[in-house]
Amino acid sequence: MVPVQCFIVLSALLFFIGVFGFITRRNLIAMLISIELVLNAVDLNFAVFNRVLFPDQFEGFFMTLFSIGVSAAESAVAIAIIINVYRNFHSDRVNSIENMKF
């Protein structure tokens, strides 16, 4: 059996890689992927802490499934926005969004 510390370290790595990717990338798709990495780290923590604290119950797993569903909906909306930005500005860079007028 894999120790819990390995899962927590993996979750921390996923989280920090996601945060680093979100801060350093200027491509909208890469930023969306980085946000998904952060959400996957949170999902992994839900599952691990549920298994450690409440081994006979499934609240953490249900919360993980709910979070995956919310992440899928968020990704669909974000990709629709990115496609709309690309159609209007012919670029998928963050700088093109800064040129939008109110």
C-alpha cells in the first residue's frame, strides 16, 4: 500500500506546478490547463483525507466527483470564451483581451 505522504506530496507538486504555470504562461489554453492541475490537486486531497480520516465513509469521494463535474463545466465555459476571443482578436494570448473596450 502506498503511504499517505506520497499522495500529499503528489498533490502539493500538482498544485505548485499549476500555480507556476498560471503565473508564467500568457496562452489562455495553457492557463486553463494550469487551473485544471490545481483543481486535480484539490480532488486528490479530498480523496486522500477521506480515506485517512473516515475510512468507511465516502463523503470525500462524492465531493471529488462533484468537483470533477464542476471542473468539466468550468472548462466548457472557458473554452467557449477562448474560442470567442480567438474569433474576435485572432490570438489566444492574454494581451489580446487587454485591448477590449467597455
